[in-house]
Amino acid sequence: MTIIGWIILGLLAGAIAKFLLPGRDPGGFIGTTLIGIAGAFIGGWISSRWLDHPITKDFYDGTTWASAIGGSLVLLIAYRLLFGHSRN
């Protein structure tokens, strides 16, 4: 999968993470989108590095999607914990 594919996957993973964790985010839509992209990259890296599942070139691989969504959820939770109370 190319970098553009990972960005698209990250956008969708960020939207799914936002759907699974509703509420106000400190960064709004743009922040959630960037967290989704970063989560896709980090989730893919963790999946290939420690879970022994290499990154495939297939966009529709379920494990790739699960790792991207999982990475997005972890980053979204961490972001809310760190910066969630700064905006009222």
C-alpha cells in the first residue's frame, strides 16, 4: 500500500475511532483526522514489528484495518487525557 493509501486508511480509521469514542475533542475534526492518520501508521508499525503480521499491499486486509483503528483509538484516548481539559 502506498503512502496515499495509508493516509486514506488513516482518515477512515480516525472517523471510526471518533464514532467509537464520541465526545468533544480538543483538536476538533482536523485534530481527529491527524490522529487517525498517525494512528494508522503507528498501528501498522506495531502490527508488523511485534505482532508478526507484515504490512500487506492489500487495502482491504482486516488485520490492517484493525491495527489502524486500534492505533487511532489509543492515540485519541491519549490525546484526550493529555489535552482534554484545556478547552471548555
